[in-house]
Amino acid sequence: MKNLFLTAALVIALSFNASANTVTETTSTNTIHQEKEYKRIDGSEVSQEALQNISKKYGGYSMEEAYVAADGEYKLVLSKDGQKVTALFTAAGEFVKEA
């Protein structure tokens, strides 16, 4: 009789412990993606330093359109042989990505 009572108490204790350990914490992360606003500028307003760095990657391309964001990032529409590409550059002319 003691063994039956002890076994029942052990089963209850283990099941309580197992259910307490299976609590799952879920975390929700909300990512806010905000597009930068670019203001159209004249191509001559792009800094000389940036133009030198840009020409290393896009030598032979001509600048069709130029835009600048508030943080100084450039968005340029470049063309070569009838193909247009839109590329983003830092204020210093370092390549960020093609858009």
C-alpha cells in the first residue's frame, strides 16, 4: 500500500514538473521598413569624391538621373549601351546596392 501511494505521488510530481517545464515563450519582433526619400538633383551636384569612386565600378556609364537622401546617400540612374541601372551609393561614393 505504501508503494502504491508513493508511486502515485511520484507520478503526480513528475507530471506537474514536466508541464511546468514545457512553457514556451514566443517573442514577436516587428520590423518597420521605411523607404528613404530622395530629392532629385542635378548630376553636377554629386561630389567629386563620390564620382571618382562611382566611376571605379561603373566606368563608361553615363548618369541619366541623380537623387540624394537626407543622409547624403545617392541614388543614380546610369546607362550604358542602352541598358539602364539604378544604383545606391554612400555620400562618399561607396557602392551600396543596385535597386
